[in-house]
Amino acid sequence: MFGNMGMRYCNNLKTVVLFSLIWLFVALLWIVAGLRLSMLVWFAIIAIILSLCAYWLSGKVATHIMRASEISENEEPVLYGIVREISAQIEKPMPRIYVAPTDSPNIFAIGRSERHATICCTRGLLNILNERELRGVVSHELIHVYNHDILNSTVASAIATVVTYFGYVLMYSGSECAKSAKRRCPVLKVIGKVLSAIFVPLGSLFVKLAISRVRELDADRSASMLTGDPAALASALNKISYGAKIHKMDLHSGVQAVASLMIIDPFANYDSKLLKLFSRQPDVNKRVDSLMLMSSKMESLVQEDARGEVDYVEPDRDSVFRFKNGTKYDIEYGKGVSGGVVAVSGA
């Protein structure tokens, strides 16, 4: 896998801890409300089965919704060549490539594994991005596949779905209390249902959103390290964001579900502070700013190297290092959901 293993491990650990706390909260509320355990188990089984089915068929469903067609090297030689080159660089299987016939610029990747991956871009994207920018966004999407972000997101969505269902069950199942509930305080049952109805769905939603945002930032960072050109990815994000406003994506059936997979949500309103809270992706402007800071740091290293002020510059799989008088420096991309910063620290 490409990218910072330590950062990805921390993100996965945070995901497990956060959802474990939510599960514990749900279980306590379930006990307080005095509901049957069999009902809880059945809801969990149904939600997990539905999520697994969606995950298994996700590639075919997404490309069908976008009305995309698989393309060959003869049809799109530049795109095909970039995907093949990046896949070979990471030493991973090359995904299938689809192009959707819409002028709204965007791109996404999906697939249950590296060998069943699909990358889909729109005709509008190919019309506005140059080769450098296209390389940046393709790298970003392939990083999602090769880092198993789709699997992690599916698991997170499954857990969030189950937890949300539990909240609604606790809210509307006043007549389904177990016999032991007769001995419990009615006030506690009411409090439990009110709390579950409000905090359980919201809690699982915000955890799911936070996970998605962190994955996007990690993919930005890893793609920039892979290409060595964060400015190109920043330029592409700017173009896609602007183009998505000019060429609106058609809201036919299922497109909004696919939109959450795209490099920029075509239906997001980043001008509204309230709607930003419910966005699966970090603010585009913050992503661009972070990438440009990263680019500036890289350029300064190159300039110092040209003047002979740096012993040498060594890109690797996790960071870009410079060695000056035997000192090792690490350029790190932002790690938080707020968009992050670039920090230079000695090692």
C-alpha cells in the first residue's frame, strides 16, 4: 500500500474506537428501554447483509448509474497510458477504465478489491484537464483503491446504518418492551428513547463523515508524493470545482449516491457553513491551500538543491526528505479533517 502506514493505522484505530463507543452507547440505551435482544440482532443482520450486497455489486451499479462505457487504449490513449503507468509504478493490477458521457467534470474509483477495481471519469473532466492534472486526479483515485479505502468506508457505512436503525427502533418501539422492562423506571425508558433518537443517528453520521474526510486528505497527500506534483492536483481540484458549478450534473436516479465517491461532490454547497458540516469531503479551498503549501515546500528543496545547499533530496513512499549536514527533514501533509497544514520537522 502506498502512503503513510502510521497515519493510516491511527485513522483506522480511531474509527474502531469511535464506533465501539457508539455501539456501547446503543447497547446501554437498549437495556434501559427494555427492548428484546432478538430485535436488535435481526436489525444488525439485515443491515450488514444489505451493505455487503451493495459493496459486492458497487462497481457495476455505479458505472450503470453514470451511463458510463468501458474504453480501450485506442479510444483514450492519454488516459489509458496514465492509468497503466501509475498502476505499474505502484506494482498493482491495472483497473478497468470507464468514461461517462456528461460535461460535468469529475472522477471516482470503486471496486471490492485491487483486482476488481474500476476508475470512471466524465467526458467533461477529459475536456478541461491537461496531462499533469489528469495524472494527479487518477493517482488520487487509485490510492483510494490500493489503500482499501472503499472497503473501510463500506464497513463504516454498514456500522453507521445499523446504529441509526437502532436509534429509530428505540424511538418507535414503545410497545415492544420485554417483560423485564415492567420493573424498570418509565422515566429512564423515555430518556433513553429521546437520547437515542437524537444522538445515535447524528453521532454515527458525523463519525462516518469524519472518516471520509480523513481518507480524502490522505489520498491527496499520497497522490502528491506519488507524482511529485501537488500543484497539478491542486489545479485540477480548482478546475473540477469550478466546472461542476458551470456544468451541473444531471440528478437522475442514483447519481447522488455515486456523488459521495467522486473526487469533488458535484452537489455540495461549500459556501454554506451549515451544509459543510454534512459534507463527506473537506472544503475544496482548504485542500487546495494545503496542496499548494506542500508544493511550495517541495520547490524550496529543489531550489536549495540547485544552489548546492542540500546534500540530496530523496522521495520515498511516505514523505519527501532532504538531508543537510546529515540532518533528515520530513515534509508532512495535513492530518486533520479541517484541511491540515504542512509542517517541516527535523528527525
